[in-house]
Amino acid sequence: SVKTISKSRHDYRMYWYADFHQFHKKAIRFDKPEKWFEQAEAYAARCPEPVVKAACWFCFGDALFKKQDFEQAYKLLFRARNEFERIGYEHIPEASVYLFQSMEQYYYFEDYPTAIQYGLLAEQLNQVTPTQIIQGLNTLGMAYQHQKEYGKAKETFMKVMSLSEEHVNADYLGIATGNFGNILRLEGKNQEALPFLYTDYEINYQSVPHNTALTCLHIAEALMALDSIPKAKIYIDRASQLNAKKVGAAYSANYFEVQTLYYRKVKNTQLAAAYLDSALAQKDALCAL
């Protein structure tokens, strides 16, 4: 229907957008990832609209990225970004979607300064839905955290909390509250941090267990800093229960680090050394990736 109406009104960009999304959904559903690069090349070659051609490269590149086929993914993603920049993001109605996704990709590879650049531009254009801006700003806050720009991180997480309340997004209200509390912990304000971390735990331990597992580790770190060792062990065990499969190398590295700290606190040097070795192995695996 969109294709018929847009063609009758000579809106060829909309026509090609609709055509591309129809094609993209079918290709992603039925074709194997190793064919997606060829599909993107073939479709872009016959598409006369530059912005839709770039959207094609980007969407297929992002799908390959999620499958961790990084070499093929970046061939398409860099090509798409070059074209987006030539056109000008301000002239692309859905540009914030591409910018936030670019931020996520650079964040994944720990290039936090570049991630922040894309996130700020996406926020400035602000063309996306409330859920997308909430998710995007949360990642932006995490990038600031990793850069140790704690003031900007807290300011960003406060925006996420405010938007989450406004748009009744309980999951991200909890996540952002926990992230705000973790910044306080990183600043050495452990007593102040705990109420925020506990709030995240109470909101999300059922709906977002993998994220809450990380929150439990942060609670345990804050408690150990306050010499509340038995209570810290409770939250370390809860982290294991919430993320029983230890999903993600980053989580595993954090978990092993917290276990190392715990066994140092209880003077079990043998287990502390074993967990430290595991943490280093996980970090090496992340660096290799």
C-alpha cells in the first residue's frame, strides 16, 4: 500500500524505503548471514535513491555485526556512514536510529570517545521514539562512565530516569537508577550508592535478570567497601542465580573480579588467586575479540 500511494504521488524516496524494508525483512528471515553481504550489494546496485542505498548497507551491516561477522559488517557500515555524512544526517529523517546503532557498535569495541560523538549527535537530532532515546541515552551514560567522566554520566542517567518515569518504562527506570548508584560507588560514595542499587534490584530482578546480576555485583562491591562481608556474599550468590549461564565475557570478568575481592577479604588466598586467573583469562578473551 505504501509503495502504491508513494508512487502515485511521485515520492520515490518513500517508494524505495518501503521496497527496501520489504526486501530486507524477507532476506533476514530466509537467507543465511553469509549471503547478506551479497544481498546488500545487489540491492544497492539497483536502488537509485542514495539515502535508501546507504540505509540498505547500514541495516545489513548491523545485522552482520549482531552475528559477529565483523569484517563483512564493517565493509557495509563504513560505506553507509560515508554516504550518510555526504548527505548530512540532518537531512535524513531517521538518522538518529543509525547514529544510536553506530554508538552501540563503537561502545561494543570500547571506543568510548567515538561512541559518545555518535550518541550526542543522535540526542541533538532527537528523531526517535521514547524507548529508543531512553536506551540510547543509557548507553551514552555508560560510555561516559568508562571514560571516568562521572559528572556527565550522572547527568545522563538522570535524564534516562526522568524519561523512563514520564513514559512508564519501569525496566529502564531501574537500570538507570542502578547505573546512577554505581557511579556514586565508583566515586567512593558507597553508603550513598546502596539505596539506588537496591532500587534497581527490587524493580528488575524478575524482568531483567541478566542486568540485575551485574547490579548484585555492584551491591556486593559497595558492601565489601563498607566491611559488610557476609551480606556481600549473599549478593554475589544472587548474581550467580540471576545469570546462571554467566552470559557474556564482560559479565564473567566482573564476576571473577568480585569473587577475587571477596576471597581476599576472607583471607582465602588460594581461591582469590584462582578467581583472579579466571578474570584475567576472560579479559584476554575480550581483548582478542
